[in-house]
Amino acid sequence: MESFNQEQNYFGLDLGNSSIKVAQLRELSGKPTLVTYGSIDMPENLLASDSPIDQDRVAEYVKQLASDANVSSKNVIASLPSTASFTSIIKLPKLSHDELGESISYQADKYIPIPINQAKLDWAVIGEYPDTGELSVLLVAAPNNIANKYLNIIQKAGFELLALEINALALARSLTIPTQTNSTTIIVDIGTLSSDIAIFTGQVPQIIRSIGVGSKALRRVVSQNLGLDETQADQFLKKFGLQQDKIEGQVYKTLKPVIDHVVEEIIKSIKYYMDKNPQSNIEKIILTGGTSALPDLPIYIANSTHLTVEIGNPWTNISYPANLQQNLASVSLNYATALGLALRNLA
Ligand SMILES: Nc1ncnc2c1ncn2[C@@H]1O[C@H](COP(=O)(O)OP(=O)(O)OP(=O)(O)O)[C@@H](O)[C@H]1O
Ligand SMILES: [Mg+2]
């Protein structure tokens, strides 16, 4: 058990493709309280690279950031991108913890599209069917090569990896309200290389999907279609976004088909979920990830899905010094994962 009123003996580490983020919390008077947070920018493509030299460089960035942010622990819980993992929700009879583990390892190959001896498996009971008493179990598998790559980076940086958790689960912890166990929300994390889409009832995942669209793909189409270099394209993207009335809608028209990929995936996920849960009501979509700052994105997604769209605020359930308010608000979109990881043993 964690002791109270002490700094958590680990910190949350979000290895993103454009920046690494850390967050550390402690419990104070029953409330998760900020100990430290920080980020460091990294060249894109470094994290995605499989070369050992690049992994060493990522490890150097982790070390630098942990030192700059003054984290007070050697232990890490890190997030695994949803693209790098397979998840499945399976139904199992009510068994003891050990029996469940055994049963899952026998059956996992039915649910996981990679050979089981090449993957790291994790699972958690997430619910119980009231009619039959059967259990709903979330199964997560990460290919060994990816899990090992993360492990390697963290060890090289001089830290000990306590757990790897998929991004979506961390997001639910920082962006939804734990007591609202019946409400269904969709969290969409739009980053640099990918977008994660996850539907939750309370904090229990129902669907987790990931597609390869992020700011990099948006920058590329703006650069190609409008004949701009990368830097200019990035400026146009961030300044005009999906605003139809700016520069004759040129940026809007260029971005629309790419953003529509994300929207289609959201709509597909909703359909799939509603087919299985026809009584359910989706309350809202919560946007996070740096690319969610794209001008007019929330209104565009709201109009396309006919749902309420909100920008997620991962600081809501966390205490912090009042003088940090403005700084924290300005980085809300970037810290949902790191804070969700840091909340793991507190929430
Ligand atoms: N106003 C904006 N419009 C569009 N994109 C933006 C805006 N502001 C920041 N971004 C993009 O957000 C990205 C950073 O967001 P975030 O920190 O969520 O990404 P990441 O976690 O590093 O990426 P990934 O999750 O794909 O690994 C950058 O690529 C940046 O270009
Ligand atoms: Mg990210």
C-alpha cells in the first residue's frame, strides 16, 4: 500500500512523438496534489525509430527532463500508445484471480492477432454481468518488441519501470469524473502521429481505437496543397485551422478530408457501441492532445457528430498552487496522459 501524505514513489511518463511529459503527485488531505510536472521537446520520428542510437537519444531526453523537473523517484509508470497494443473485452465465468489468469493465457490467442509468445499480456476485471454473474475482462497485449523498446529507454535513462499502461486508460483517469459511473463519454486524443478514440462508461473502456492521423499528417497536406515549406505550413495550420472564413477557406478545405478520417472513425465507434448498448446515451466527446488546439476543431466535430464537444481539463481533480493556474491551463491538452498515469495509485 502507498502511504498517505507522502510523495508518490513513482512518476508518470508520457513518451510522445513531439515531446516527453512527466507528472508526479502526492495525496494531501485526501486530494491528489501536484508535486511536479514538466516536458521536453524532441525531434519528431526519434521515438518511432528502432535504431538503438535513437533509443539512447530518447533515454537522454528522459534523463534531462526528470532532472529539470526534479522528480523525486526512480520509479516510472509509462504509457504505451494505443497503436502499439491490442485490446479486447472478453466475457469469462466468475473465477478466482489465479484461475482467471490461467484461463486468459490459454485463450488469449483467440483475441490477439499476434502470437502469444511474442507479446506481453495484461488484464483487468472491469465489470460483472448482473444477469449471469459472468465477468467482463479487459485484455491488453503489447508486442514484445515495443514493450521491450520502452523498457530499454527507461532503463537506459536510469529508472525502473513499474508498469506500462495503455494511453486510453490513463486518459480516462484524468479526464472523466470517477463518481459518474453510468455516464458514457468519448475521449479523443489527437497528437503528432496518431489519434486515439476511446468510449468509456464511467472509467471503464468499451472501445479503444487508434488511427494514424495527427498534426504531422495535417502539416503535410497543408504544405503540399498550398505549396508551403514545413515551418510555414505549421504556422498556417495553427493560425487558420478549420476556420472557413480565413484566407478563403483554403486551409479549411485542405484539412477537411484528413480531419474527416478522424470524424468517421468516431462515428464508426459510436455506431458499434450503440449496436451493442442500445439503451445507452453518449453524453459528450472530450478532446485532448496538442492537436486539439486546431482552431474551430471542437465546433467542427460537434457539427459532424451532433454531440457536445469539450476540451478536456486534466487539472480539475488535482490541487496545485494558485499561482500556477495560468501556466497549467495553457498546457492542459498536453498533460492528460502523464497526469492519468500519476493518478493511478491515487484516484
Ligand atoms: N494550435 C494547434 N493546432 C494544431 N496542432 C497543434 C496546435 N498546437 C500544438 N499542436 C500540435 O500538437 C502536437 C503536440 O501534442 P501532444 O503533446 O499531444 O503530442 P505527442 O503526445 O507528442 O504526440 P503523439 O501522441 O502522437 O505521440 C504537436 O505536433 C503540435 O504541432
Ligand atoms: Mg500523446
